Amino acid sequence: MKQNIKRKTVQKKAQNRETKNWFYYVFFGVLFSLLPLVYYRSSLDPAIHPRLLFISVLLIPALLYLFWIKRKSDLNTSVLYQPVFWFLSAYALITAVSMAFAINPGESYYDINKSFSVVILAGISSILFLNTRDWQKWFPLFFILPAIILLVVGAMDYYKYVLFATTPRTPENLEWIYEVRGNMAHKNQYSISLMLLLPLLGFGIYKNAGLLKWLSAFVSVLILIFIIVLQTRSVWVGIAVSVFTASILIIIFAPRFNIGKGLRMSVGIGLLALIISIGSVVYFSKTVEKNSIIFKLKNITNPKDGNNIHRVKIWDLTTKMIRDYPIQGVGAGNWKIVSHYYFPGYNFTKDQLNWLRPHNDFLWVFSEKGIFGFLAFIGIFITVFIYFIKIVHSHLAIGKKVLALLLVTGMTGYLAVSFFTFPLERMNHQIYLAVILAAITALYHEAYGNKAKVANVRLLSGFAILLMTFSVVYALSDLKMETMVKKARNLHKTAKWEELNKLAAQIPVTFKTTDTEAMPIAWYSGLSYASLGKIPEANQAYLEAFRQNPSRTSVLNNLGRTYFQLEDYENAKIYFEKALLILPDYFESLVNLSSTYIQLHDYQNALNCLNKIPPGKLNEPLKKNLKFVQRKLREQGTQTDAK
């Protein structure tokens, strides 16, 4: 009798746990409805740190409510024992440890905060999925509104910047389509956000009925049209990989989805026909119109294509970096600093030194976090794919298997895009990825997990709250820094040096000491001091900038100039040579170094520098210097080569 009462009490608690799902709807409703709207134009990057701040602020009350205010017995947290969380946690911890090997440790903070945010979000999401009755039934509804918001914002950008553009290109010499950002920092990142919504909306088409089904389908079609218009080739590849993966998995596991031989055959034939048709059109097309879709498709794998040439170079130098730092890596966030030391020999120009990541997340992770970070990163996705295979063979309902199929194909699309660009950097993409990983893990745990395990969520959540509190402090500090740097850049453009000097002294460097383009914050002080004629102060500011980013060629050149103006020619020579070691054709440093050699009476090296300057760039002062150097060498009886 007592055992029956106890059993009924346990069943009642379990039922209450599953039916108390209001927090599930509130949490994901707020997360996905507001995420596309989090955008701060006053910041240098209007999306990265505002969204890190958003997710951190959202996670803190969620952690407090679920694990401190809410009764402990209400939630089943056994899903946290799944191996995917060990890989996620290991990756986040290795990211934090890699900071010890960084030239500039401040550059690691964003990556550390982002990585732990993903772990915590994935953990909370999986627990909510596990403890909410029929969570997958309402899951696709969370993504209709954000998809509509993204489309509306993108359409407004397109209307404003493309339809009514008065010139073919922007002041930065880019096509106006690059201004269609959809509340992201770049149109390519916007395209990736749209792509990640497709499998989630696809489940809405499968699961919903009536108006919601048709609305999901309509929004999905609009997203596909927009992705085509945005001309982001990496996303085209991602969608192609997703479709191919989905088709192959359906063909292999057709019986597990109750798909008959006829439909299975149709999928196979359809896939083959699609590959042949697209391949034929692309292969036989003779178009030379660079803005056409066919031309862009033809050049995806063309190594001589302008974008591909530099991307391949960057991949190659990153592999050299990995060979040099295979175990520990160069430290999270420090690729953009260390990579410049590998630039010699690749014939980069000054305008091509804005590479801040290798445009390949796999190489990026390996180069910054070493072999162990790379293995943890890869382990996340391998584990989730294994989960999918087991889900397909489980007793779960067909609808749940279809959801797992769509999620895993979305994940493969993400991985395909990661091979060509950097979704790993963007908080927006990481939030979607975290939820995808959590959903597949929750489905697997429902079928195979040991639900009797109890995780020490009080300890874990307390640690997580501390991490997210630090993340909030960091994000606020960095947003303030970026806002002030943006003002500093405007003062620089308008040559308001006194105002720039005052503002530069106030820019916070509590955590990060470089801006979004890896320019040291101290550079702005150095620039203002130099423009005001305060050379000793400028020299000290540039020395600090050098410590913040020792591979920034403009800093090296300007530091050398201040030493030159202070008549410390030996030190001037050192920093000009450092700049030319990274960028051998750097015009300003070649000119400055030649002048330095003249002051040091080293006329042969002065001539060597001047001979490296293209004849078309030799102005009258340089021509006079050239004649002066040649005359001095003749007086010394040294043979010279006239230029």
C-alpha cells in the first residue's frame, strides 16, 4: 500500500514537472524574438558585444529561477551527464587556458565569455526540453517571428541601399548589396543567420497545420530568395551540403522514417537530377558577367578567383602557424596578431592586411587553441551526429526523428559554411547552434539517457552565474570602449586633434586593448600627440600601442617616425625594419627607412630601400634623395646602380 502511494506521488511529481512549462515558452520566446533586434549602431561592431550582453543578461535570471528559486526536485537535470557537454565544457576550458599563451591576453576575453555562454545556454535548453511535455510540438513556432523580423530588416536595407543606390559601388568600393546587413555586421553573417533558420522552419512545415504550416513555408521561400539575392557563396554551399546530407540520410534510413521504396527512389533520382542540372548549367555556361549567379557558382572552387586567391594564402599561412604551435596554439583571439609574422612571401598589399580570422573555423580553432582545443571542437559535432544515428534507430516517434534529421542537416550546413568563413565568432550563430545541439541531445537522452542521475546543479549554476556576471561586466566595458573609439575615428577624420587627445585618454582598456580591427587603443593617443607636435608623448603612446599589438605595421611605422623625429635613428631603424619584415612593399616605411639610413650615413642600404620603391611613386624629394645617395656612394668609390 505504502509503495503504491509512493509510486503515485513520484508519478504526480513527474507529471507536474512536465506540465509546468510556462518558463519554456517565456525563455525561448524572449530569446528568439528579441535576438534579431539587439543591435547597437554606436558601437564599432553593432552586433557582437550587444548580443553577448543580451544572452548573458538573459541567462542570469534563468539560472537563478531554475536552480535557486524553483524547487530543486522539479527538474530532471540528468541530461547534463551526456558526453556532448563534456566536449563543450572542455572546449570552453581550453579556450580559457589558451589565454596563458597569448601575446595579448585581453583579446581572449570575448572568446572565453562566448564559449561559456554557449555551454550554459545549451545546458539550460536541454534541461527545458527534457522537462517540458511535447516541447518539440511548439518548438518551430519560436522561429517564425525572428525570421520575419530578419526578412523585414533586410528588405528595408535592400530598399534603401540597393534599389535607390545612385552609384554602382559604396565609398569602400564594394557593391551596394554589402549594405544589406539585416542587423548584422556584414551581409554574409546575415545570410548565415537566415540559413540556420531554415531547418527549424522546415520542422514547422512538417509539424504545423493550417495557417502556421503555410506561413512557415512562405517565410522559408522568402529566406531562400533572399539568400540568392545576397550572393553569399559560402551559404549556397552550406545549403547544398544540407540538402545533400538530408537526401542521403533519408535514402539510407528510409525504413526508420516509414518511407516506402517509391519515395526513397524518388528522393535519390531527384537528388541526382538536381546535381546533374546545376552542374551542367554551371559547367557549360559561358557567361562572363561577374555579378551573375552562374558566374559566382562557377568560381566557388576556382583557385584563381580574386577572393579565393587570398583565402587560400591565409589558409596556407595558418597551417604554418599550426605547425609552429601545435600543442598550445597562439592563444584565443590572437590569430590576428601572430598571423602578420607569416605574411612575408605571400605578396599581400597594405590594403589586404585586414584579415582578422583565417576564414575557416577549423583552422582558426586549431591555430589558437592547439590540438586539444581542436579535438574538443570536433568532438562536439561527432558526438551529436552519433546521437542522431541512435535516435533514428530508437523507439521515438517519427516526428521526433524528423526533427533530429532537420537539426543534424542544419548542423552540417553550419559546418560547411565554417569551412569558408567564421560563424564561430558571431554570438547570433552560436545561440542558434547551441539550441540545435541541445535539442538533438535532449531527443537522444529521452531515448537512451539515464534519467535517474542527479546533477549538482546548485554548484554548477552558481559557477555559471559568476561567469555570466563577469560576461556582463566585460560586454559593458567593451561596448563603452567601442563607442568611444568610433567617436575617436570621427575626430581623426576631421583633424580635431585636441579633442581626440582628450577622448583617447578616457577610452577604457580594462579588458581589451585593441579595437575591432586590431588597432591598439594607445594608437589614438599617439596619433593625436604626434599631430599636436608633442613627439616625446607620441613616442611613449606608440610604445604602448606596440605592446598591445606588436605586429601592426602602421604602429611600427609611426613609432619609428617618432624615434626619427627624436633623432634616435638606431631605434627608428629597428621599427621601420620590423614593419618591412611583415610588409616588404610598405611604401611609407621604405621611404622612412631610406631617410634613416641617410642620417646614419649608410648610403648603400639607403639606395637599396629607394630601389624597392616603384618608379611611379618616386616624387621630387625622393628623386633628390636618390641622386644624393648615388653621389655619396660615388664619392666613396662604391659602384651604384642607377634607377
